[in-house]
Amino acid sequence: MSRRKNFVSEINVTPFVDVMMVLLIIFMVTAPMMESGLDVNLPQAKHVDNLPTDSDHLVLTVRADGTLYLDTYAVEYGELEERLAVLVKEKDRALFLQADKDVPYGTVVDVMGRIKAAGIEKLGVVAMPVPEAQGNAPQKR
């Protein structure tokens, strides 16, 4: 008596769907965390270039409450020069400054002075482009 084994010609897709659902959930949870930068209300300028896409630059952020962030890490004013000297000057990286438009001018000048004291000569400033409708309108003061 010989038994003949029959092959199942149907594909069980349930494990495949389970794996895809888990990957989709992981992607949906982690995607908002991958957003780079901090929430800053940037001033507007008529001509704005895009930030370089290479990873060889750092962004120094001054938020409206006066806190400093080097990329996404909080930095105290007293340790700013030392951090910039190590992370930017020694590694020959580019530095970009983005400051909230509500930050007092004196604070921005103070931060720029600390950047200069760290030995960084080249500094980019981040701004938002002016919408086309407002392009020719004078700014309120």
C-alpha cells in the first residue's frame, strides 16, 4: 500500500501579510521621529539657497526662548565655543545658524560672536523664502 503525497499548490499569504503589517506599523511610528531639525519660526528673505544635503554640516539653532541646540542637542552658552571648536573647527565642517525671528538681535549677535571666538570664519544663515504674493510688499516694522 503506497501512499502518494499530494502537493499543495496554494500559497499561504497570512505570514507575509503579518510581516508587512508589522513593518508598516514600525515605519509609521518611526517616520515622524526621523524629521530633522527643530521647530523654529524662521525669518523670511527674498533669495534663499537650500541647505546642503551632505552630512558634513551642523546647524546651530537659537529658539525663541533663548535656548541653543547644536543639531538636536541642547547646548549651554558657556560651553558653546568649546563644542563648536571640537565639532566644527577641528573636523572642518560647515556651520549654519538658524534663529527664531522673535529672538532679540542682541542674542543673535552674541551667538555669532561666540562662533567667531571658536575660530569659525564661514557661517551660513538659515531663512525661509518669501512667498511670491509678498515678494514685493514692504515688511512691517
